[in-house]
Amino acid sequence: MYRIYMIEDDNGILEAVKSQGERWGLQVLGVRNFRKILAEFSEIQPHMVIMDIGLPAFDGYHWCTEIRRISKCPILFLSSASDNMNMVMAMNMGGDDFVAKPFDIGVLTAKIQALLRRTYDYKENLSILEHRGAFLNVESGVLTYRGTAIDLTKNEHRILALLMKGKGQIISRERLMDALWEMDCYVDDNALTVNVGRLRKKLEANGLADFVMTKFGEGYYIADENAADRG
């Protein structure tokens, strides 16, 4: 089932699109917190975004730009601000299509299906991992924090991806080395220490201190935000 993240503050429109989506086997999910849209996007991992322009806190252009920093998933703008200037701006900001309000639900459904078909007939959705506002695109290897891309080596990216996927769990040094070997990255114990050290320095230099933690004698971990200190 395709997941659609709908960034819309009109509950009537949201419910109408949800109801129509269910008929076509689509799961439509609305925003819970308009100030945490990027975090919700990472949690939902949607196949597509439907975006209004006029929103609480920040407008749709802002969130489109933020999503585009970490994902290539299709974005369809749905807005009453449908003059040519706004349509052009929506496309320039990274939007893939535009439907003007008031809209015909059948036309919107056809646009949604066309975008999904064009996108996912050829490639799978990109996987995005998030922690403390940092977003790691697993496929491209790009780590983004506060709008800045942090350059990682292949080993650093793979180590960080393993730790973020297992957030809240201690990942042993042996498991990290085995995983890197499976990816044709031949590292020994000393090389792993060096790679983790370099990764930490890059994270700290970009405002992410204590992002990767050590459990002495066991391995490394990324703590859940609400978890107690492991020591």
C-alpha cells in the first residue's frame, strides 16, 4: 500500500482525500504537528507528499525545500494560491505537479496515480533515517543537519546507517566489522576505531556532539531521545 503524507490544515479536505484514497488502496496520513513536518516525514517514509502552500508556522515552499534536501519522493502541491506565479514557484521549489483548489476529487486521484506510477515503476522509495534532527539518506549516503550536508566516506556512512537503524541498541564492534566486510569494506579492529573517531569529529564539528556513544567492552550505540543514559 502506498503511503501519502498530506500536509494540509483543512480537515475537511484531508478527510475527503483520505476517503477517496482508501477506495484506491492508498493510505493517506495527515500532519500531527505543523512544526515537526520533517520529523514526521522521516517517521512515515511516504511514497508521496501532497502539500498546501498556506500552512501554520511555515509555508509549503519552506517544507518542500526541506524535504527536497533529503528525499526525491514526488510532491504534489494542492492550493488555492493557483496563479501562474505560485505554480511556477512550486515547480521551481521541487514540486512535481500542481492542483488548484477547489478541485475535482477524480482529477486529483488521477494525478496521484500518475505520479506514483511514473515514480515507482522505475525505482523504490528512498529510505530516510532520522535522529536529533539529522537525516541520513541510506541510498545516496547524504547526511543533512539544519540544512547543511555533512560529507561522509563510504565507511562512515555505512557505520552511521547501521547504528541509526539499530537506534537504542548496542551494536557490537564485531557486528559492525562483519557488516562492513559483507559490503566489501575490509576493516580490522583498528580501522573501525579510526573510522568511528573520524565520524564523531565530523558530527561534533556540525553541532552533533555525543551522537554516537560508546559502551566500553561491547560496542557503539545511538540512544533514543528519551532513553536513560547507558553509562
